[in-house]
Amino acid sequence: MDTIADHSILEYEMDTKRQPTIDFDKIAKQALAFIDMKKPKLVVLADDNALKLLGPTLVEQEVPLVFLGINANPRHYIRLNKNVSGTLERPLLKRSILMLHDLFPEMKKLKVLMDSNPTSYAILETSFDDKFHQKISGVEVEISLEKTFNDWKINTESLKDNHYDALIIANYAALTDDQKQNVSLDEVSEWTSKNTPVPLFAFWGYSIGKGKAIGGLIISGVQQGVDAAKKVNQYFMTGKLPAITTPVRGSLMFSEYELKRWDIEAKSKILNNSLILE
């Protein structure tokens, strides 16, 4: 919002992560009706569901389109052409494992836990080579996708018994309770922090802090937004959309409280290059 220059912005929240998939067609029709009514000069779509549900129609109508936060290959959803640009989102699994190995030199086995919504399968495909099990830098990495919060709890509580040394939580916005109601992000991250028998880390900053994950090499939603906004600006300045990009740096973030709670002494080099939260 701060980066897009001199243009009014209309927002529409599809909220598909917290809605049942049976309602997706209805949600998509409502969003497309909103776009048709407002007739924007360009549309920005955030997340895989939005691109999958709205992208094909917008491409067919030749509406200029910029996407962000896309974990799958965008070609799975739309035809790429001169009217399409965007920024891809890729969790930094291999670099995260190297960082954790610096903290825990004896680490042999790592669990990555996600929900089972389409974004998680996209992450599995593009960031984890579509493998539920792999070995990276001598560390066994297991990926689990859970549909319900109850299954998430069972998986978390059994980590120590199954000889895992650490846990990374990735995408979990679509977990549901016994009544098939969505469970909030904060409830999931706070329960997981309280009940995990092994140190907890994350790929996104909203999962880190007091009573949540210890830290991680995170990808930034803010950076995704800035990168997409710059593409919007370039379009309005030149009439052309730039190439699709993938921000790759990531940034280290840790909670001071959680480091102390888990009695972890992060190496000075790691801390000197990290954002330290409470």
C-alpha cells in the first residue's frame, strides 16, 4: 500500500483459507463481479487460491495482472503473457536447515508441519521438490500435511518419541477443529509452542515471538508486497509489466524470550544478523 504511487486502491478479501472449498466457486464469482463493477486498470492477486480462482478469467479478459505470494508454478493456474507479472514465494528449506545445524550441530532429524490446503501442496512441489522425505546436509527431513488441528496436535506431541530434534511450522491457516470450523493462526502457533517437546521454528514472521516459535530464516510478506507494488508502478509508468521474480534472501528473526525458554545460545554471528523480538 505504501509503495504503490499515486493510485487509489480497492480491496476485496476472498478469505478462502478460512472458508470451505465447497464455497470457492461462489466466492470467485462474487470477487469477479466486484472487479467487473469497479473496472480497475490493473488487478493484484495475493496467494495461490486467488490466482487459481480468478486468474484464468482475468487473463482471458486481458486485464493486467500482478500476483504475489504464489507458491506453485503460476503456469499451473494461468497462461503467462505480457499482461501478467508477479513475485513468487519460496520457503527457504535448505538454508533454514543450515541455520538450524549451526544452532544444533547434533541435529539428525527434522519435521516440517503444514496444513493440507492447496498452498501447502504448492509449497511441497516447488520448495521441497515434491518429496515428503529427503536428506539435506546430513539431516533427515520429513514433511507432514495435516487437515485437522487434532491431527496436528497428535503429530506434534509424538515428535520426541519419533526421534525428531526440531520442528518447523510452515502453512497452517486452513486447519479445522472437530466442528470443521477454522482454527486461528495464533491458537495454532501458541498451542504448538506450549506443547512441542522439541524446539519450534518457522518460515513466516507471524509465527515467531513470545509464546510462539523461537525463530527462523523467514520469507517476508512485506517484501512480497513491496516487490509486487514496484511492478505495478512500473506498469503505470511504462505501460509494460516486468518479468516475474523470486525474492531469495530471507531474513533471520528470533524471539529473545523463546531463546531463553529453550536455553539456546545462538551464535553471535547469527544474532548479529538477526531481528530480535521480545
